[in-house]
Amino acid sequence: MNLTEQLKQFADKSIKRHPGEAQNIMQSAIDQLISSSILDNALKTGDKIPNPTLPNAKNEARELYSFLKQSRVVLIFYRGGWCPYCNLELRAYQNRHEDIKAKGAALIAVSPEVPDNSLSTSEKNKLDFEVLSDINNEFAKELGLVFQLPESLQELYKKFGINLDENQENTNQELPIAATYIIEQDGTISYHFLEEDYKLRANPDEVVDRL
């Protein structure tokens, strides 16, 4: 079962676990995000990626262009280890990591989680690629990927036991949309996947084919 099929299966089960109002709140948040035209201003194929320095899961500074000096980069933005769709995505990319390296690319995942939480996510999913912390979503904001959760969704997440304030160590209630990029060594984006619906992610099979 590929990632797209896994995500669909999990989403179908989620409807049964959290029917009614919870589904309405989550779908309304997606609809609002679509209406905001966030994708219009997000970086896409042909654009140049910025060069942030971000801490990895061990709180060591990593500069994006230092990776690009060695190879192309597959860059994944995910919401956090609390997100089951993100964990499915990370594990699916871990399963294709060797194929990505064989195509001459480094795999990097980025989220607004602070390093301690990124480390937990990395260990939980047995990841052997870099997981970087985008503190306060500053890098994702440069790419035009960040949105603030509606209050109704904030309250629902609290009921689910999701504490973004603790996870990100801020009170911004902001997340990046689902995004995956292939970045060439000169910093140019050669592939992008951008999606307002958090249940949809770039299939690693397609990304490997694009490399």
C-alpha cells in the first residue's frame, strides 16, 4: 500500500472515530484555507529557496545550502509528531530513503516542533535522515506556507490532547501546509507539492520518479 492509499485509509477511519461536529470543524478549516488563496503566494517550481540555518533533532545548527553543496535536496514540511498523517508520511519517505540517496539527493524534513520533540518524532519513526526545527515557522513563512488555526480548530485540537503551545514552545497557533520540494544544487525548486488539505501528501514514489 503506497502513501496515498495509507492516508486515505486513515482518513476514512478517522471519520468513523470522530464523526459529526469534529469532521465539520476540520473540513471548515480546510475550506477556509483554500478560500484564503494561500497557495498563490507560496514558493513553487522555478523559484529560489532561501538559505536558513535550522537546528536538527540534536540541536545542532544545519544550513540548507550546505546540503545543496553536496547534492540536490528533497525537502518535506510536516506539522509535528502529534499528527498521524505526518507520521505516515515520514515513515513512507524513510522506506524510500535509500532510493532517494541513490538518485543523488538528500532527504530533509522540517516542522515547527522544537528540537526535543523533533528528536522524539525521529526516534519514534526510526528516521535516519535529518529532521530540522523551524522555530516559530520562520522558514516556512518565507516560503508562504504558514497559516493560523481557526479558534474552533484550536479548541478541537485541545480536546484531542494536541498542545501546539507546548510542542512549538510558542502561543502562535500556526502550522505549515503540507509541502514537498525538490531543490537543485543552485537553490532552484524543480518540483513542488502544495496542499491545503493536511490529509494529502506528496507520494514518495512520484518524488523518486521526479529525481
